Amino acid sequence: MRVAITSQGETQESMLDERFGRAARILVVDTEDGRMESIDNTAGVSASQGAGIQTAERVAGLGVGALITVHCGPKAFAVLQHAGVEVWSSPPGTVAEALKGFREGRLARLGSADVATHW
């Protein structure tokens, strides 16, 4: 499965970015073979409005089955849900820690947004 993860950097040692729409990078990891790619999210970071929607549309277009993030707002969550992307919440930490939690079933699958718009 391909999994998207919000990140402050380009490696698995990078810290998770807590704000989905304005995350610095989106890391895409193939959980079967470990391959990883880093996607620049400058457009989301610098958006005056609609950052969550723009980032959610980008993630949906990456062909991932799941997203791991710390928080996800309602508009972004709706886009991801419509695209069939599961949203999983991780406590703050590194990308590697979040992936380990995902693989071990310790993350919470979100059924709705966990923060308000413009968090």
C-alpha cells in the first residue's frame, strides 16, 4: 500500500508536520517495498486560503490508500474521504515512528475531521 505522510523534511527521520494543509512536504511510502518519494508542498504552505483542499487534492492524485497526519480539517477530510483515502492520526513524532505505529495498528483512524477550519 502507498501511504502519504505529512512531514517537515524529506526523510523518515524528519518530524511529522502537524498541520495537514500547510505541511512542508508529503512523503509517499510504499509499505511493501519501502520505496519513498518526497513531494514539495510549497503551494499549500503559501496558499492564502484553501490550503487543506489543495493539499488533499494533491494527496488524492498520488494514488495512496491512506494518509498519516497529526491533524486534518473538515474540508480536507471531505476531499480525502471522497477520494477513498483513509485518514490516520498519529501523535507528534518522526515519520518513522508514525509508520511503525501504522504498521502495528496503534494509530487512530479518523471518521471525521479532528480540528476546525483554519486551525
